[in-house]
Amino acid sequence: MRRILPILTLALAAPWLSAQADEGSVNLYSARHYQSDDALYSAFTKATGIKINRVDSDDAGILSRLKAEGSASPADVILLVDAARLWRAENDGLFQPIRSKTLEDAIPAQFHAQPKADGGIAWFGFSTRARVIVFNKIKYRKADFDTYDKLADPQFKGRLCTTTGSSPYNVSLFGSMIEHIGPAATETWLQGLVNNMARSPQGGDTDQIRAVASGECGVALSNSYYYARLMRSSNPEDRAVVEKVGVVFPNQSSWGTHVNVAGGAVARYSKNQANAVKFLEYLASPEAQKHFANGNNEWPVAKGVQFDNAALKSMAGGGSFKSEVIPVSAAGQNQTKVQQMLDRVGYR
């Protein structure tokens, strides 16, 4: 369960954060609200002796707070869970570009910000989640939805469920579609999605999966780790949902499935830059990368990392799938265009 603290609560909840340099600590603003990450942070402290002072909010709350605090901000490291938000924060000057051979060697270029003129990189992705298609196995086959394009096919009118069009994960997918098929075709595709809606967009990704299982919808979009959570659940109701729903990694015969990143950066006014870089480098280590997979059902981004999550391996047909290779920052660059399209086609 994600614990989201509104920005006001976040501001009052951490009076102990210091904006002064402290060689023994790092101040973390995190949009990752997964209990499994507690073990990750404890392992970092055990390995380095550096204490993590952490406050939680959602992506938007963290970025608003950074802007309000300005140079007085105590933040050293920022963790966000959406490529478009990482791109926006970079362009708003909230991050401090860094040079780290460890990070540059471990993280493929498509999963980090574009280097600045001096070679500094503003943010790095550390895990990914695929934007998959889930479908009712009684009514449909995988071949019915082997591309994102097919979600707009008129034969599926009244069968599609999604979260709101402006939800971060949808905006990132739609932004990537602009890169693949161009703005005009993307807007036509979005209109097709609206035409095929079974209901007004609502709820989160898990709600979409459950709606498919119940028969309210025939097909839906979801991030991969929500489906993996249901697969790994010991709750009989969750297991029953999995039995009724299939999953597709779209566009395996073309550009690959869209992936979004959870990533991190050094805060612009960090007073503990060395500790902040150490923490980010730790997140790229094999130990931390395996934790993202085994603890929270995310795909590692560091090169050559092997993991033991049976659910991820099962849903991807052996553990790997073809993902798109466009820079994830493209989602951020296209988000204004996407929002304008959503308004024009009535995707709420």
C-alpha cells in the first residue's frame, strides 16, 4: 500500500531535517512508498554508515516543496516514479547534474537524462515498469491485443477501461506514442480509445485489472508490477483475478513495449553531495537492483542484473521482453502536446 502524504503534512512531519552539511547522513525526499524499500535503505546504512533521513510525498508534492524551499531546502536526494516528472524537475532546475562513472557504466543511456554540455547528468532511472495490456481470457486472446494500436479498434467499442488520461503513466505512454507514430496518428488513436471506453476513466491500475476479471471491461492498461503483485498475493480473491486475466507485452514485433522509470537525482541545493552520489550509486548496485525486482516487482535497469522474481519471469514468458529504446525523457518533452490532445478528444 502506498502511503502518500500531502505536501502540508510532509512539511510539518520533518522538522528534524537539517539544511547543514552532515557527513554521516543523507536527506531523502521520496515518492516511493513501498514498504519493501525499507530493507533497501537499511542495507545502505549498514554498508556505508550513512543514515537516511526520509520524508514521503507524491511526485507533485515533492516538486512543489522543492520550489517553495529554494536554496534553504535540506534535500540531498530526490526519488520520483515517473519519467515525465523527472524531466520536468530537471527543466525547472531542481536537480544538480553529476558525473559518476559508476552510474554511467551501469545505467543505459535511454534510462537517464541527456548529458549537459559539461557531461553532467541530472537524473538516473533505477527501475522500470512496463505499460502492459490485460484482457479477459474467456473472451479474448493475446493476439487480439498484441499492439497498443488495437486498443482503438472499433470492434472493442464499450470494452476498454483505463485510469484518467492525465495520470502520469498514461501521459508517458501517450508521449512515447508520439515518438513512434507522430502527433496526428497519436491523436486519432486517443480518440479511438475514448470511443471504446466501457466507463469513464477512474481508479488505479489494480482497479482496472479487477474490472477486467469481473467482466465490466474486456481489456485495460496497467503497469506490470500491479499485475505481478496480484500473482504473488496469498489472498484467494487476488488469485481468482489472476486466473481470469491474461497479460500482453505489446508491440513485440515492432518497437517494443513502453516502459516508465522510477529514478533519482541529487537535489540542486544538496549540502551532502558526496553522500547523495554514494546513495545513487548504491541504487545501481546488483544488490539494490535485485531488490527492486524481488521486493517490488520492478524491472532492473542496470546492465547484466539477474533476479529471482517468478511472477516477473512468468508474465514476460521467461523473464525478458522487448522494450522500446527511445529515451524515456521523451515522455516529458511531449507531455504538453499530450495534454492538449487529451482535451481535444475528451479523454478525462
